[in-house]
Amino acid sequence: MKKLFLVSFIGMLVIGIAAMPTSVLAQEKGPIKIGFFAPLTGHAAQTGKDMLSGLQVYLKEQGSQVTGRKIELISEDTEAKPAVALTKVRKLVEKDGVHVLIGGLMASTGYALMPYVDSKKIPAIYAIMASDDLTQRHRGKWMVRTGWTSSQPSHPFGEYAYKELGYRKVATIGYDYAFGWEVIGGFQRTFEEAGGKIIQKLWTPVGTMDYGPYLGQINKEADAVFALFFGAGALQFVKQYKDYGLKDKIPLTGGGTTTDEHVLPSMGDEAIGVMTTLHYSAAIDTPVNQKFAQAFRKFAGKSASYYGEGPYTGGKWIIEAIKALKGKAEDREKFLSALKNLKIADAPRGPIELDSFGNPVQNIYIRKVGKVGGELQNTVIKVYPKVSQFWKYNPDEYIKQPLYTRDYPPLKP
Amino acid sequence: MRLITGSKFKIGGMIVAFFLLMMLPPILPSYWLTILTQMLIFGILAMSLDVLMGYTGLPSFGHAGFFGTSAYVVAILSTRYQVGFLGCVFGGFLLSTAIAFLFGLLVAHSGGVYFLMITLALGMVIWGLAFRWVTMTGGDNGIAGIPKPELGIPIPLEDPMVFYYFVLSVFLVVLILLYLFTRSPFGLSLRGIRDSESRMRILGYNTWLHKYLSYVVAGAFGAISGILWAYYNGFVSPMDLDLTASFEAFLMVILGGPGTLIGPALGAGMIVFLKNFISAYTHRWLLILGAIYILAILYVPGGIMELGKRLVKGGDKE
């Protein structure tokens, strides 16, 4: 008994460590391991789960295999914290020996992982993380972005708002962090270049639920409001926008996540008529998308959103690249090359190819919330094809300009 | 005075543990090596907090502030100003300790729940700075790309195994220093204050000064763990010094056994291990961790060390 504690404690430690499965040496006939990481607990849990579902739907469609090799999906929870993400990704790469990483929701995760991914030389598919700079001024070699940049959909919308909606003065409001700054910054730039003017920029802390104090401040002279929120916050904002009587006075527009299918089913009629911009809509009327939307609904029991489509297409990207390599995913450099050179013509969101900076060139959809068959959806009003992260600007000139931040572009006097 | 007090089993256990820590790494898979390194880094943090909590009886909910501040200084100096290893270490240590000197003035008069609340508030102040001072700290995005340390002498600290032994040596030095500190007359006075501050005051001790210095020492050693963390992780963010981080440090001490130094180090090891081990099998690891905490507080409030003493029964005479 006296020695028991000592022996058992040390014994447990040693056995516990020794019993851990060590990373399997990559074999060319062994399974292809895909490491998925996203917040699966915490405030972004629902979003992370949608992402996982999207990937799982795709892998299921493929029978969880490619070129005769089984696909093993290992998923890890990042808790929406970059430090946790780093720890979990370390585990995926070093302990589980994955061939490729896919996932990531928060911008902070994206920036945090880049040095590690580059030092370990492992391809990482960023299917959702939209921070502009990841494919502009702070590119990583081993990062393959198959999603979008925050400002990518905003650029065409700025023009659209001025030319086709006829707005001249717009007030903006959004979450006070990089994602908000970039979506709104992109809109401001093209809207003002077309001749419009942003008369007010309001910022709220991320995750705000009570927008009363902000709604009261909105400049009544605005022709429209451009808003950037997501998740439960978006739900609350759109509802309170109507409750405060603004809906009928000042048209509401915004970044796509404000009315994303992620929260749209929970919204009521107050969302009808809201126009937003994104590289996806569950209502895109193509056979590929309808098939995806139905499969997603069947698998996850909810409406497909861009959070689901991103990793679905990301999964497709990985599989198509492996097919191009005839199954030899062990040569990391070749794998990376294959991923970067891939073009997909039939993703649910439409055709995608990567620009020289590693970001998708793809369709941007201007959507308007409408009720179809008793359900709200983001009906597609207009499509801008082949939009790049740089819009119509020269990439090198664009990069010389500062990144969109809270105060850039500045408000004109 | 005996160099090391404690039963044969405690000493025996420490020797075996030391042996394992020295000998295991070459046979350990690289992933577990990094986990072991993490355990040591948080072991330092937990031991530093134990000085304050376990020996002086002052519970703190803001200790991660010192951990995070030094980590941020290392991050900023190394990535933005290309300052070398020694410069970053000194910078991190100095700023963190300076803050301890400053904050200590605000907290040393209090105790118990009040101390808890004030340290919580001060911890939040530091978090607030990290989160909002975006131009300096990168805010929510944190600071990535911290380069691996270079000592100037040809020791490749980028190699995980070499880095591990580096961390291990710092851990052992800290352990010895804190051991001597807590066994010193000053350290014994701290325990007196923990047991009854009023009695110590009546005896003529300047308890305010003792508490102040204890806080500063705890902060300074906490800073050391933060520096190691910055280099280990390559990335620093506000999550490294928020309330949850402070609370985890707090729990490492509680779970390990406050007032024993080794206990909190074991507690840190256990929490780091569980965090990484459990989350591989279930996404509900927080639930399991919470259950362990509750069970510990209900049945073994003295933590791992008490568990050890109970099992051994022959116990040590301390």
C-alpha cells in the first residue's frame, strides 16, 4: 500500500504516454488522413459544426475514399481560440500524421497557424477564413485559400449600390474587428469611387446583442444602411432594426453573413427585402447546388449555408488534387502544387480558380431576402462572374494601399 | 536544517520523476515531447502562483497577467523590432516584474475574497490592454511568427528536444530557487501570515510588506513562464492572459495541493495532460475537467499531494 501511490502514479504516466498511438509512417496504400479544425464548443460552435457537416457530406458522397485509398477524417475543436487551434493542429500534424489540414473559422486562427504550417510544410486549406491579408500582404506558402476574402463580395456591391440601387449616402455599422473592417472597407471604397459617400461608420463589439444604443445613432439622412454581423448578433440586429422603426425608413443592406442561411431560418418577416452580397447563396439555382443543399439538409437537419459549402468545396478541392496525383499524397510539395493549380467548374457556388496570390476568383452573388414556399431564402438578384479579391484593381497597386481597418478608408469630411 | 524535508516516498517520487524527465524525451514521440514541455512551462507558472496562494494564503484570479505580459513583450520585441533572445528575456521579465511592483501596491493591503476581486480586476485591465491596444498587441488576432530563440552559442534551440531540456533546466532552477525562498525565514513568515495575519502583526511583522513582496516574487516567476511560452508556442494572444487563463492557473494550484510547490507543478502537468488527452476522445472535455475539479474539492481539497499522503499513510512529518 505504501509504495502503491508512487508506483501507480509513475506507472500511469509512463503507460499512458507509451500507449498513445504514435504517428503512423505514411504509406502509399494506407488511409489518407484529413485533419479538420474548427470551433466545436463555445460561442462559434454551431458555425464550426456546420463546417464539419459540409465536409462530412462531401466525404460521404465520395464513399470516404479516393483512388482506392480510404479517407480518415480527424476533427479537432479549436474553441475559437488561436492558442487552442495551434495546440490541436500540432496534434493533428505530429501525433495523427495527417496529410492535409482543412478548417478554421476565426481570422486570429488563420494568422496564428501560418508560421506553424509553413515550418511543418503541410498544406492547409482555408475554406472559410476570410482575412484579406492572408492572400495579400502576409501570404503563407503552404496555405491554400478556397474560400474568399472579406472584401471580395463588398467591392461589386459598392458599385451596385450606387449604380443600380441609386444610393448616394450610406451609413455603415458592423463588428469592431478585422472581419467587420474589411467587409465594410471594401464596400466604402468602391461605393465612394462610384460617386457615393459614406456618411457614418458605427462599430459595435463582437457579439453584441443589444443594438439599441447604436440604432438610435444612425444618421437619418442615409439612403441605406450597410451592416456586417453574423450569428446570433445578426439575428438580433435585423430584428431590432425593424423594432426601432428603421426598416421602412432606411433600406437595410449588408455583408452576406448578416442574412446567412446560418441564421436566416430563425429570422422572421423583418428580414424580407434585405439585400446582401456573398460568394454563395443556398438559393443558387443550379443542379449542383440544389443537390448539395438537399444532401446537407438531410445530413445536418438544417439549411445549407456558406459555412457548410466552404468545407464541402474544400473537401472536393483536396480529393480532386489527390486524384490528379493518382493517389500519391505523401509528396507534400507535389500535393501543394496540385492544390494550387486546381480549377473547379462545378462547385455548389459555381466555378472557382485561384489567382496568383492564392485566393479564389469566383462568382459574387447579390442576394435579396425573399419568402419562397413559406421559407426565407437569399434569392439571387445579380451575379458578378469571375470576381477576384482585387476587384478591378491592379494587384500590385492594391497591395501598396493599406489594409482595410477601422479607420481606413477614412470618412470624408 | 535538513536539505529536503518530506517522507522517503516524497523524495523517492521526486527522484523517479526527475529521472523520467531527463530520460524520457529521446524515446518519446515528438507530439508528447511538446506536451511535456508545455507541462513544465505551466508547472513554473503554477509554482509561482503557489508562493502567493499556497504559502501566503492570497488567492489570485489575475496571475495570468504576468504570464501574458512577458509573453507579449517577447512577441513584440522579437517580431517587430528584431530584438535578440537575451533582450526579449530581459524586456519581458522587467516589464512584468515592474507591473507586479505597481499592482502590488494596490493589492497588498487586502486578503481573502477582496484580494481575489482586486486581482481579477487587475488581470482584466491587462487583458483589456492586450485586446484593445491593437496597434501594439494586434488585439484579437494576437502576434504570430515569434522566431525560435538563438543563444548566440551553437545550441539549436529550434530543435524540440533541445528546447525541452532548456525548459527543464529553467524549471529545475525555478524549483530550487522557490524551494529555498519558501524555506527561508521570509518564506516561513509568509506561512505565518497565511495561517493568521493578525497574530503576525501583533508579533511585530510588517505583514503588508511581506504580502507585497510575495506578490512581486510570484509575478516575477510567473513572468519567466510567460517568456518560455512565447518561444514555445510562437504565438501570443489575449487568451493567454484572460480570466480563464488565470483561473486555470488557480486550479492547477488547487488541484495540485496549495503550499507544496511540487503539488501545483503536478497539478499543472495533470491539467495540460488531461486537456490534450481527453479532447482527443471527446469534445466534452470541459465537462470532465469540471467534474474532476468538483470531486477534488469535495474529497481531496489538498489536491494531489494530499492524495499522495493519504495513499502512503506513513506520511511525512511536515
